[in-house]
Amino acid sequence: MVKYIFFDVSGTLLGKPILFEKINEVLIRFGYTVSIDELKYKHKLLSEIIHFPDRTDESFYSHFNSELLRLLGIVPTEELLKAIFSNCTYLPWEKFEDTEVLSEIDVPMGIISNFNSTLKDKLNQFFGPAFKDVLVSEELGVAKPKIAFYERALERLNYTPDEVLYIGDSIKLDIEPAMSLGIKSLLIDRDNFYNSSEYKINSLVEIKNYL
């Protein structure tokens, strides 16, 4: 029986939906034609491989976007990378529409995320006091996908792993390490990238089927 639900944040509860349009604006300006679907898919695949630090900066995004451009068949130049960073930095976070279901869930909920200490304020802006615990890698001293991250999160709870449900958007960072500890896990896959995954849901509304 599920007695507690943990959520990831980026890509699970919050996102930056105009990011891909902003990247595409720059590519078009430089004479490249790439579909939004291809951008989203390859950005997702790359995010599974490259580790995001707790606090990102231009240097990190220069590296990430260089690899993204290569996946798209585009040679990264300093001019192009600077243009993408300038057009995409400080984009606003938005909550996904299906997060409205959180108000219908009676089970205590918490957050575990590779993020910094500013996350609590961000979540409060969107969800109010919906989450009992907000645990971030910057404060835990360890980050996903390390098993120790999940072990330390569990130490803060009074529940056993089999009583916890976890929802995230990454196989590598979320599902695999959580499941290794016996935590029931669901992959949120709104864009249907992972057709073969047996653990996925396409909307957070489906969480209610597992409670």
C-alpha cells in the first residue's frame, strides 16, 4: 500500500515549454531547419547522458548545446552557442497541466530533486504547501543517480521503500536507482518517447490508479 509519494521536479512537475521554440528560433536564424519534435527527442536523450549540476551556468550549457547540435548534424560554433544561450537563458518555469491532479491526492507528498536550495520557493509559487518534504541534492550532499541520494531521502521518512511511490521522467536518474531500493516507480512520459517501458505513465492523472 502506498503511504507516501515522492516526485522529481524538472520534466516531471515543472518545465520550460518554450525552450525548444527559442532554440529553433536561433537555428532558423543561422539557416538550419530542424523540427520541434526532433529537438525535443534529442534533447531528452542527451539529458539522460549528461549530468546537470545543481547550479547551471553558461559554461555548462555551452557543453550541453554543443553535444545537442552535433546530434542534430550541426557543427557547433562559438557564435551559434552564444546565440542559443542568450535566447534561452532565464526562461520561466511553468507547471505541467496534469499537475492539477495533485490537489486530489490524499497521500503525503514530497520532492527529491537534483536542484539547489531555491527549489522550495519555486515550488511554493506554483503549488503552495503541497509537499511535506523538499529534499535537494545541494543540501543532501549527493545527487541522482547515486543510490546514496535515495537512501538519504528515505532516512528522512518514517516509511519503508515498499510503502513509497516515486514519479520521475528519467530512466537513469529516477527509475533505475529508485527501483534498486525497492521503491515502486513510475516514468512520466508525456511525449511517448519510451514505447517499450513497462513502468511509464503518460499523465500524472494515472497516479491515482496506483494508490
